[in-house]
Amino acid sequence: MVFKLERLNVVKIAEAEHERDKLISKGFKEVKEEKKDTNKKAAK
């Protein structure tokens, strides 16, 4: 599983939970990916 963490304007990608935990202890916050709906149809 891949984790995305952010601190100020720095983004780090962690591939293991222990890497994620190290970054969280350094002040990074886990970022939840938002699903973007790309299947929107144009309004008529």
C-alpha cells in the first residue's frame, strides 16, 4: 500500500507502514486522495 504524506509544501510517498510512521513522527500528515469525478457531462 502506498501512503502520501505532506508537511508544508513537501510531499513524501511511503510504501510501507513503518516508513509512514517515521514520517508522521517527523511532523508529516497523511493526505487522503480525493477521487475526482471525470465522468461529468456538460450541462445543457
